[in-house]
Amino acid sequence: MATTDTPAAPLATLPGALDLDRLTVIGVAGAPGALRALVREPRGRVRTVTAGDRLRPGRVLRVEPRGVVIETRQGPALLPLAAPG
């Protein structure tokens, strides 16, 4: 399972920690080769996504420990895991 050294609970409760108007990766979990991402959409819906799923900017190519790679019209783009600050 992919893990980080940063505890999630303190970050999840920080005021302003997430840009609520943007698509945001709020977590990545799973075994290597089978990662899933928890994504918050701008309207507040939270979804679990894997490779092949569609999001507003494009199709999910893969989920990495550092975020979600999406195929956009301009080519692959990384939607990084949210970080405080």
C-alpha cells in the first residue's frame, strides 16, 4: 500500500487547505500497480478514481503516489496530491 509520512487528519481540518473551486486530489491509496485516488470535484462531489475513469479535464491515465495523470487535449498532465499551504 502506498503511504506518506504526513498525517491526513491535521491537513483535512485546516481552514483553506483545499481550493474548493478546483479539481483536487485529496488522497492516494492501494497496492503498487493498483492505486486509487480520492478526488474532490469543484461542486463538492468526492469520487474514487482509477486508470480509465473520466474526469472533467480528461481520462485518467494512471494514479501515482504523487497524484493523478490525466490525458488532456494538450497531452498528459499531472494533477498533484493536495498539500497544505
